[in-house]
Amino acid sequence: MNNRSTTPPSNDLQLDGDRLPSQAAAVHETIRADGERELTRTTSALFWSALAAGLSMSFSMLAKGLLDAHLPDSSVAFLVSSLGYTVGFLVVILARQQLFTENTVTAVLPLMSEPHLFKLLRLLRLWSVVLIGNLVGTAIAAYAIVAMPLFDGKTHEIFLGLGHHVLENDFGEMFAKGVIAGWMIATMVWLIPAAGQAKIWVILIVTYLVAIGGFTHIVAGSTEVIYLVFSGEAGFGEYLLGFVLPALTGNVVGGTFIFALISHAQIRSDSE
């Protein structure tokens, strides 16, 4: 798979911090520069990396479901099994694979810094390719888990329960929870360049909060809901209109139109 190969963000931050007006500006510049590189990648490179990320995100459902299957029924069991949700994010981010919600911040900052039609078109190309790759990857993973004789009936029922729990949200709840998830993932992306060796803890803490809060993430949740579709427990229209549309819109609003805009406005004010 063609994954991102870039200079570690922590090094960029160390080099740029002294000549930029604030530490926040150093983080902004690190993420903006990374976004510039993302916008120039080829469509095939983006797609294969996004497909890999979609496959990897299935680890979140697997880990959470398997922990559920081996824990006794209790309120503490939910807090423990929610740790499994973090696994997919750890794999995707540490492997530098393309995850859509990361790009709601990373690839948007170059456009905000220098608004231009050409950059807007490149951003829309990147978003489209990465989102499609992510969702195709989650669909392949979910179908493989359903079709292959990997787990017993109890574990299968637990996987179904995860998807049903997501679909218990109506459109407004799905959107609102997607806004919070988008905001939190954008916050994580903003924190990672300054986290250094602690970035694993940043990923763990933020994504664990997404899990216990029941917030909706377009890629992680897609594995759980499309699993229902392949199991005959939900329709494809319900997946698209009841989950993908509100969760995707919420993630974009939370990550781009709230977090990225406010963060960029702060840096622009510093510069002025």
C-alpha cells in the first residue's frame, strides 16, 4: 500500500517553532505543510492508502466486540471494551494511512491560508478519493468477517449489537454526535505534532472519549453498520441515509467549519 512518507511532525515543529509568532503557529505551520503534501499526492496513492485505512479501522470493531465477548455483564465491562475502539485509530495514524477525518483539518489549512480555486478543487479531489477508499475498505473488512467462519454465534451477535446501537440514533442525534467526533479528531490531529513520544497517549485518550461518549465517526462506525447490511439486519439505504449522510456531515462540520476555522483564525490574528 502507498502510505504517507513524510518528515515526522515533531521535527517540523522543533525547526519552525523559534521563527513563528507562537507555539500554536508552529503547530499550524506543521499541519499546513503536511496538508500541502497531501494535496499533491496522486489519486492512486491516496486511494490505496485510504483503502488500507478502511481495512485497518475494522480492528476497532473487532477489538471492541472481542473484549465484549470475554467480559462479564457489568457497567465496568463497557469502559474496558471501549478501549478496543482505539485500536483501529492507533493502527491507521501510526501507519500514516489516509483517514478522512484527519483531512478535515490537515488538507483544509492550506486552502484557508491561501484561498484559491485550484486548491479547493484539489481538496475536493482528496476528500472524495479518501472517503471512497475508507468506505470501500470498511465494506471489504465487514464482508470478510461476515462471510468467513471466524467467530462463534455469540461474538457475531455482539458485532450486530454494535451496529444496532449506532442506528438507534435518529438523523439529528447522528449529526450532532458526528460534530463532536469531528471536533475531537481534529483536536487530536492538532495535538499530535507537539506531543512527541506521547502521541500514542493522545490518540488513546481522544479516541477512547469518542467511544465512551457514543459519538459517531464516519469510518469507524461504517464497519459496524455495513456489517448489519451484509448480515441482512439493515438495508443499504438505511446505511447511506441513516448513517453515512448525517455522520459524514457532522464530522466535516466539527472538524472543518468549527475547529479548523477557529484555529486558523487564531493564527491569522497572531500574524496580524
